[in-house]
Amino acid sequence: METILIVEDNRTYARTTANWLTRNGVNTRYVLSANAAKEFLRNNEVDLVLSDFRLGDCNGVELLEWMKSHGYRMPFLIMTGYGDIPGAVEALKRGADNYLPKPVQTEKVLGIIRELLGRRKKSVESEQTFYVCKSPSAAKLQEMVRLVAPADSLSVLIRGASGTGKEWVARQIHAFSKRSDAPFVAVDCGALPRELAASELFGHKKGAFTGAVEDKSGVFAAANHGTLFLDEVGNLNLETQMQLLRALQEKCYRLLGGKEEIHTDIRLLAATNENLERAISEGRFREDLFHRLNEFPLYVPLLKDCREDIIPLAGFFLPNANRELGKKIKGFDQDVRKAFRAYSWPGNIRELKNVVKRACVLAQEDWITLKDITLPVDIKPSEDYKQDMARTELEAIQKALETMGNDRKAAARLLGISRSTLYLKLKKYGLI
């Protein structure tokens, strides 16, 4: 269910508007300041922001500017009193979707909100969905991604071990950037034949080399106006590195065997699990290209260093595995969760994703159990009745959250427990 965030410093008006929208079938939360809105956006998925123009700690335009600078791209509506119309017009110029004169509790406003939410839903469905990290190091990485994404002129070098999700990070940068509606083209430089790498990147003219039987455009052309991601960039040979450097500096390139300069407009993202500084000292990588790629370095942590993310990530991968395999697995039992936490994950996120998919194939029940996974950890199976109780409790919590639109307070009331008790149980089952 889509979520609207109301930002309004008048508590009574905020609550009244939120209740009206909720009665009309829209899941709505409210906060009383811009700072509270920023904190809410950092920790929750929001589909539309409805903000008053005048806020105690800033105004709606300033909040909108902050959201844009941090990569938040959901629809933004300004609520205004009569005297704030000029400010609302300024908000439209800065990227707000519309302004709504107070009071906003009208059928016309409801129609505007539903239209924007529908448009947002279609847009989100066509984009890559991303996991929101819980561990401090991974959460810091995602914050850096949101900051650098709009900085279109900066090249980003993503560094990390194999399987840590470097392409995933690159796709996030693209999704939060100004180029999100343009192509994202990923190239595994490690899989390119060294003698054909330049041709794959820039294209070639017919007869440029043996086997070039026709003109061919390269990935630079395919990524024009969008984002080009070069994975394992350290595998490019020195000649291709020189051509790449020139293309980035001059913003143009030539087809192999061609004479015409072709203008290019791309944002380059690169990744490597290699020590490029060592490659430079050994003469295998150009130092000038390294500095051109390394304008904004990002380091992707190992999964074993982000233990808070292991169970939530497994849950994140499960729905996709269900869709691919035509299964309806509900989750992981207690013993599997223990095994996941105890394992070192040398293959990082890629290994976790593969383990979840394989377990889905093997699972004969509604839940993945120890017999469905093969990890070298010694986990003593729990008693069956404890497992059944845990599964029942987890199902009830998940159902309550789904029913109440992920509103924890409302879910706690539905379950007949306190918010603090619900929080402890969410933590127990790796749901936060």
C-alpha cells in the first residue's frame, strides 16, 4: 500500500488531514517538522510528500530542495494558506508537482493525490527495487549513494570484494540520478576479449579488423544520455584505457577505423575488486585514468561485516525467488536464521542470494528449514513445537503489518500488544 507523509507543524490540522486521507483509503503518516520529515524519509518508504509551505524550522521549498539533493524523487505537494501563494509558485518552479490551497480535504485534492500515486506506482514497477540497509556501514554507503547520485559530473569508482553488490550500488546511483529515465548499460570488462575491448566500448567501421564485416556501434552509443557502468575496469588493456580516458576528457570518441568524432553524453561508473594502486605500480593501469575514475570513491563492505543485514536481505531476495520458481515460501525458520547469522558468507551477497534461491527449489513446506540449506555451520535443531509457535507468531505479525499498511502502532493494536513488544518481536525476526 502506498504511503503519504504529511509535514505540518499544526498537530490538529496534521491529524485531521491524515485521518481524512486514511478514511479515503490512503495510508497516511504525519510529522510536525522538516527535521522529523528528513528522519522519517531516511528510515521509511514514502510514495508522496504533502507539506505545508510554512514550517517551524524551515519552509516547504527548503524541504523540497533537501529531498532533491539527497535523491528522494517521490511526488511533492505544497499546502498553502491564502498569503503563501507566491511561495507555492516558487515551489512549482523548484520541482513541486502542485500546490493545494487549505483546506485540502476535497474530492479534487483526493483525485490529484490518487493520480500522482498511480503514476508513481507505474514508475516504481518499472525500476529496480532496492533493499534499505540496517547495518551502520551499509547504511552509510547508501547515504553516500544518495548524495553522489545527483552530482552528475562526478565519476564514481565502486570498490569491494567479489559478490558484495557493486553493480547493485551502480544501479542505485543511476536510479537516484537525473539520468534515471535514460539507459543504464552494464559491461563486464573481465569478460571482454582484450583485443576486442575497444570495439565493444566504442564500436567499429566495416573492415577495421579481421571479422569486422559491418559497421557496429558500441556501448558508449547505447548509453548515450544515460549511465555506463564498467565492472572490473582493471581488466582493460593499456591501449583501451588510453581511449577511454580520452573519451571521458574530451566527451567524444571515434569508431575503430573511423575518422568522425562522435560526441558522447554519459555518466561513467566503474567498479573493481582489484588493488588498482598496485596495478599502477606494476604498469598495468594508467594513473591518469585512475584519478579520472576515482573522483568519488565508494567502498562496499563485506556481508560478514554487515550482520544486521543478513536476515533482512534473505527476506528481500525471497519474493523474487518465489516468483521465478512459482513457489509460495513464507520465510525462514528459526534454525535457518541462526545458521545464516553464524555463517561467514565468503561469497557475500551473491552467495546469500544463491542460497535463498536454491533453498526455495528444495523446500517442500511453506517455510525454509535446515534440511533445505547446506552451510558448514553446526546448528542444533530446535524443538518442533517451538518452531511452530515462532512461525505462527511471525505470520501473525506479517499479516498485521500488511493489513495496517506497515503502520507499527496500528499493527500493535491489532495484535493486542504494546508498540515496544512489537518492536522487540520485529527485531527478533529480523524485520527491522
